[in-house]
Amino acid sequence: MSSTVSSLPLIALVDVNNFYVSCERLFNPSLAVRPVVVLSSNDGCIVARSDEAKALGFPMGDPWFRWRMLARRSGTIALSSNYELYGDMSRRIMRLASGFSDGQEIYSIDECFLSWHPFPSGRSATRTGEAIRADLERWTGLPVKIGLAGTRTLAKLATHWARTRPGSVLAWPELSPEEQAEILCRTPVSALWGIGPNRARRLGQDGIRNAADLVCCDPGRIADRFDRPLAQTVHELQGRPLFGSHSSPPPARQSILSSRSFGSPVTDPTLLADSLCVYMGRAAEKLRGDGASALTVGIWLENRQRGRSRPVREWRLQGLARPTSDSRSLIAVALDLLASLHEPGLPYTKSGVYLGDLVPAGAGSGNLFDHPDAIGREDRLSRLVDEIHRRFGPRGLGYGAGGLAHPPAWHPKRDFRSPAYTTDWHHLPLVRA
DNA sequence: TCTGGGGTCCTAGGACCC
DNA sequence: TCTGGGGTCCTAGGACCC
């Protein structure tokens, strides 16, 4: 195989290693060589692990209480999620990464796709990846791995194996056919992007166990026997890109959710209302940040009952007469819905809000009965609140339906939280000479 | 008493991702 | 006793229509 890629489109997946743990380690060097896990909101589940913690057997996504004893015995450090820190570090590294290619799509808080169309002929994909990795690490301190390939599914696969490479970079087109075949053989289908436990089990029943088995399949037959998304995965594995075109802008968000589990069960309707106000305030701010308005508002409440494996979740949805992004209007709808949903005495464990049918702000807004000045006033007030949040943080000013206590009684547990090193002056680390 | 066939739209729920 | 949060897409089934 030649050592360079010809003039074909190329996609790179940039993935920060153990992102949450790596963020924590940036500001707390004593974590550097110790096993570390980061817990989800409410200190519920393990959502990130250092390599040392992985080696000890801490699993992803499992409830924390099952692993507390192992943590104590092994000297593993557990930290609550610090989303202010992770969000800020994510913005920094994404902004830097966007400068390396023609196109960028931010896929998650710690991953983005970079694309070239075409990739310059004669240039080495491997060396390009290595240069990006070195710059990102130098500028942010965060360790990354990079996989490059002609399709996203192959770029994902390449990133999965990049950890085994000296420079943490793997360019699929620059591997020999033998190397490619070996990787496909050694990759179980469950490790491929888009194949979860369910599809892996069904494929196994047909004797399709690894990526090498799957890449030989006819996508049409896979679509008939299984489903279309799986057939698309086969297409992509064979090197024909389907997911995301190279030039189209990333699709607009279709819905916004905001929810949290309560630190302890809540029966008081005033506290439920307060939680919905806070979540709707957040969701509406995100909505305005997208330059969008919503036509559907929803809320849900959850209660967990003994003996039931899954919590009971009850929804209420409401269509709006005109699209809006005004926090107060959206909160008013949410509180109306709460009145019809809430059952007195039931101990709720979680609440959430939903904004759907999003349209660009201004589209179809206003009707005969709305005074234009009123719409302008709503908009200016919401944007003023956004500005206050940007300058003074979310506690600077908020919408409330009851509780002013801080932290509110329903607030999730965060017993092991680190400081907001990069977003709060009071949390700046001090260096003593 | 008899009671088709095909289309669309909506919703709930499942599968998957990080 | 203690099980996250925020998304996307697909499918099946019911309601409805002609």
C-alpha cells in the first residue's frame, strides 16, 4: 500500500482520552498516577475512568454504590461531575481543532470530526494526524487520539485502535491490506459504531461475530434481515460514506431536554415547580443560543417504586399557538402542565422539561392578537437574563417559583466536586512561590 | 347482514450514541 | 438503600381518511 492518500475525501475523528478524568488531572497533579473515576449527576453512576481505574475493573455506566468498596480498597479517587470545567475545556479544544481542516462537526463534548474534501494528494494522513495531536496537547494539556479514514464508521474504528499506535494516531488508508484485515478480525461487532448489545446479539445468532464477518455481508441482505441503520454501517465499513455529507452544515438540533434526578425524593409541589423553573430557564437559554423557538413544550415527572426495575415516568405535552423562546412564557406553560400531572403525596425522584418542534426564531412568529411591542419586550428581557448569566453565572439572576434556598432542597448530590478552575475567579488555582 | 384496501400522520417506545 | 443526562433515528401500531 502506498504511504500517502490520493485525492479522496478524508475524515478524522479527534477524541480526548478519558475526557472528564483528563480535565480533572489538568488542575490537580496529585491525580496523575492514581486510579480516578468521575461520577454522573447525583453521584449516581461511573461515567469516566482513568486507565488505572479501567485496569482495576471499574465499568462504565454502573451505579457507584456497587463499586465504593473496591474504590476504598484500591485507593481510587472518585469525583463528582464538574460540568462547568468540562464544558469550558471542551469549548477551548473544539475551537482549536476547527482550525486544522475544511470542516468540523462537534459530535460530543469530547469528540469532533474534521474533514478534508479532498485531502491534499501527496500529504501523509498519519503525519497530519500526529501534528494535530501534538498541537492540541501542547495548547490544552489534554491527551487526544486520532483516527483517519474515508468514512466516519472507519474513522471511529481507527480511533479505537489508535491507542495501540506509538503516536496515538491511526490512518486507515495508510495501513497495508494485511494490517486492515487483522484489525477487522480482532474487532467484535459490538465495538463498532452503531452496534449495541441488541444488534450484536442478533448478528451473533447468524454467526457474524467480528468486523471481518460483517464487512463481507451484502448491505441489501442485512437491511432485509435486520434493519436499515445496520445496513448503513456495513456500507460505511466497506468504505462508502453515508453518514453526514462533507459539505453540508451540521444539522440543527430538533429538541432540547433539561432534567436532573433529585438529591432525595420530593413530594412538595412548590419544590417540583421550582425545579421545573430552573430546568426550563436553562432549556430556553439554550434555545435562544441556537437562534430557535419552540412550538411544543413538555414536562415529565419520575418516581421510582420498590420492586420495579424501571422508574415510572409520566409526560405532559402542550402545543403552542405561536413559536416562542421567551423564558417566562415557557415556564408558565410548564407550571400549567405540572398542575395537571402532579399527584399529591407521590414521592418524585426526577423531573424534566422538553422543548420540541424547534423552528428558526422569527419564523411564523406573531399573530393578529400579539402586540409587536410585547414580543420585543419579552425578547429583550430574556436576552438580558442571558447576558447576566454570562457575566455573573447562573446564580446571578434566575426564574423561581418557590425556593430561594441555596442549594435548593431538591438539588442533586455532588459530594466530591472539584472547583470551577477556569470559569470562576474564586476558584482560580493559587501558585505559591 | 354485509364490513376493502391503501395511504398518511402521529405517538410511544426501542436502540443506540457519548 | 443507593442506577445520568442529552441527544438522534427507526419502527410498530393506532387513528383517520377516501
